[in-house]
Amino acid sequence: MLSLQILANGLVLGGLYACIAAGFSLVWGVLNVINILHGSFIVLGGYLAYYAYAQFGIHPFVSILIAAPLFFALGYILQRSLINRMIAAPVLLTLSLTFGLDLMLSNGMLVAFTADFKKLTLDPPLGVLNLGGIALPVDRLFAMVLALALTGLLYLLLSRSRIGRAIVAVRMDREAAALMGVNVKRIYAVTFGLGALMAGASGPLLAMIFPISPLSGPVYLGKAFVICVLGGLGSVPGAMIGGLALGVVESFGALWFGPEHAITLSFTLLILMLLFRPTGLLGRTGYA
Amino acid sequence: MAEPLLSIKGVHAGYGDVPVLWGVDLAIERGEIACLVGSNGAGKTTLMRTISGLVRATAGSIAFDGAELAAAEPDAVLAAGIAHVPEGRRLFSAMSIRDNLLMGAYLRRDGAAAVEADLKKMYAMFPILAQRQEQDAGTLSGGEQQMCAIARGLMGAPKMLLIDELSLGLAPAVVDQLCDALRALNREGLTLLVVEQDVATALEIAKHAFVMDTGRITRSGESAALANDPAIREAYLGSL
């Protein structure tokens, strides 16, 4: 029974992880840009939800709808105005650029919100669902369902829509996509916007579960890295599998080795994957 | 003679500081099949890429159907009516054949029904593509990939199709089938410019031929005349 409970906890956490990683993986896969900003976008989305709830009583689930277009616009403009200028540069240079932008954003958040942890606590709480002895906090359950739904929507967008096909085409062969009439720079901006949207929208979900602090950005970023390596880069199903796997591993790891070793465990996993299966659990599929 | 559909005058282009084209002049009549031949490194592919906007012309003009395209981006060139089937096919290999064809129609704004009708046409022309439409393009054989690449180009509903290296690496029977398909398309009014390393094949399907050497057009004329030219025969056909 205990292991079922741990498994359930892990899957709930993993659903959120999938959502964190999907946008990061998309940007990395399509643009070959390692977006260090991703973690801070998540935190910023969390603050948005926190203040929307504290000031205006807007439920975090509703905040997602506010965060999504805002973060898409932020990502789109950032890519169009700055990152597109050096998109052809080696990956370490774009990494430096997003690293610098992240320093500005995370320090800006430190100034604006202080380093104190803030906790979004729903009042009244949603309670706990008891499924045959397995206790599932309803807020976490909803957050996971929404996270998986968002990730699923991203997958549908990439595999079924015209713009999604263009994103996938650019990922596979930028020049051939240009010959099809795809405006590659615009697709880059849309892709970065989608990555930011996924980060900003997962912020409110995480804010319901974890305390919010500007210092959490790197933690989320680290998770996104591990999940990309676990699931395989640039694929939504990969992020889904990698996220769920990491959630379950961390849950059981916390049980067996203590929660203080969760990060050690996940990076050990990362190194093992890089050594033995660098293409990820799903291999390099490339599609969506 | 009527105004040519594509008229290229004094085009220079290259990669970075390395010039490849040194003043290319070339004119393609509306409704003809023309071919461009020449040795490796002559600049044929660069010329194709310059026409389609992947490489920017540093000088000269590219007039197509009344529009100036020398400074145009690839999407504007396609919108003007030139589709480019690139060297090496460059299919989206992990995408289904159907999605590859739909990518060809990316810019079209004439509605899903028209695109669907053109898909049917492509499947009728190359039935193997219909049978395997849900499979990844990377699973196709070389000849089938070339069919898919040509069909993908046609899905953009172009007035003119550029094909870079039609027969490279393909079996003779497949090349014959592709040539038949191109002639049929041409009879329906499509203008074609084919880059071809197999000069015999090129001169056989094309009405006009252009010979390229070190970044310039060095010879041009009716294919039949060039095929009988001793210098061409010696340089490219390997027999006298």
C-alpha cells in the first residue's frame, strides 16, 4: 500500500515535471537554444498566480489563462528582438545570452518580491481524495491533470496544426522548411513563445504545491535538463515519459534515501543516462 | 519571341566572401522544359538557391512573371510561383508522406478543398505515395523520395518548378518514370528547369539547355543542337 501511495505521489509530481520540461525541450530541440530563462519563467508564473490570488482572489487555475497569453507574448518578443539576432551562433553563445537575461530576471524578482518564500494557500482547501487507501490531495491532482492536459495540447498543436507542422519542419530541416515558404524567424519566435507559455502556465500549478521563491528557478531548470535527457530531446512524448519517470524516481528515492537526496538522485540518473542511453528513453524520434 | 517567364541577367552570388556566380544570364520560356548542365562546382546548385532566395544575389536581376525576385525571401519566391525541389530531396524524414506534401502547400490560401484535390492528383501521379501516405518519408526508397519531393514542390501550385539533380543515385527505370511524369506536367502547362548531371537525360527531355562552367553560362541553345555539338559531346557525353 505504501508503495502504491508513493507511486501515486510520484505520478502526480511527474505530471507537473512533464509540463515544466515540454517547453524547455521544444525550444532546445527546434532552436538549438538552451533557455536558461525557463526556470525563472516558471517562478514568475508562480508569482503571477500568488498575487492574483492574494490581491484579487483569482483562482490559480484561472491564472493559467492569464499567464498563457502574457508569457507567449513575452517569449515571442524576446526571440524576435534579441535571441534571433544570434540564433546562428554556437550554442554556448545563445546559452550565455539566456543566462544573462536570466540573471536580470531572477535578480529583478529578488528585488521585487524579496527572497522570502511565499506560499499560495487555497482557502478553503480543496481537501483530500481517498482512493482505496491512497490519499491524493485534490489540488495536486487537479494540478497534475491540468499539467498533462497542457502538455497534451502542445503535442496536438505540433502534430496536427499547420503552424505545428511548420515548427516540426524547421526542427528537421530549416532550409527545406524555408523552401516550403515557412518564415523561419517567425517560427523561431512562435516556438520560443510556446516554450515561455508552457513555463509561465506551469508556474501557477507549481505555486499551489511548492513555496515560491526567485531561488527556485535553477531548481526547475535542473529538473527540465534531467527530464530532457531522460525522455529524449525535443519531443513532447519524451518530456511526458521523462517527467513521469523523474517524478516516480524522486518519490521512491525520497522514501529510500531521504528527501534531502532527491536532487543528487536525479542528477545521478542524468549522468547514468548520458553514459548508457544518451538518446533518451524514447530514442531520437524527432517528431513533435 | 514572347516575354520569357524567368529572365536572369548578370546575377552574382556566393557564400560569405566566396563568389560562386559571376554574372549569370539565362531566360526560360513560359511552358518549356529547360535544363542546366555542367560539371561539379560549376555553380548550378548555387544558381537554383539564388533563384529561390536561399542565397542572396549580390548583383543582377531575377525577373519572374513580371516580378523582380533578386532580393526576395524564399517565401516570396514561392508565393510568386517558383517551387524548388532541392538537391538531395531534403524531405522531412520523420514526418509522414502526407504531412510532407501538406508542408508543400504551407503558403496556399485557396482553401483545404483545393489542397485536398491536389493531394489526390499527386497520389494519382505517384500511386506509391498514396499507398504509403501515413509512413515516414524516411522509409521511402531513393526514387520514391524523389517522387515525394517533386510532389511536395507541386503542392505549392507553382507556375515553375526547379529540380536540382533529378536523377542522382536513381535507377534508370525510375528516372524514365520521373521524366514521363515531368513531360506530362509540362503538357499541362508547368514550366520546368531541371539541373541534371546526366547530360544525355537532360538533353533528351529539355527543349533548351544551358551549360554552366565556373559560375557563368558558357553555352546555351536548343537541346538537339547542343547534343550534336562536338565540344559538348566530348566534354559531357563522353563519346564522339
